[in-house]
Amino acid sequence: MRGFVWLALGVLLFLAWGVSYIVFHVAGLLIHLLLVLALISVMFHAFFGKRAAPRQ
């Protein structure tokens, strides 16, 4: 019985490691994708956005 507990704990830790690797890897990709989209949006707004009205 004692060996089964250590085996179950080892399998549980291995699964948690695998799931966390996938989740954080995907989350990191999404964060970088959002940063790139935000940069493109700022650049688009800077170059093609509404121009300020001339001063009178």
C-alpha cells in the first residue's frame, strides 16, 4: 500500500507538470500575440489616425 501512494503521487506530479507546461506555454504565446497586436494598433493609429485640426 505504501508503494502505491508514492506511485500515485509521482504520477499526479508528472501530470501536473505536463498540464502546467502546456497551459503556461499557450498563455505565453497568447500574451505575446496580444502585445504584437497592441503594437500594430498603436502604429496604425499613429500613422493613419485622425489628424489634429490645424490651429487658428
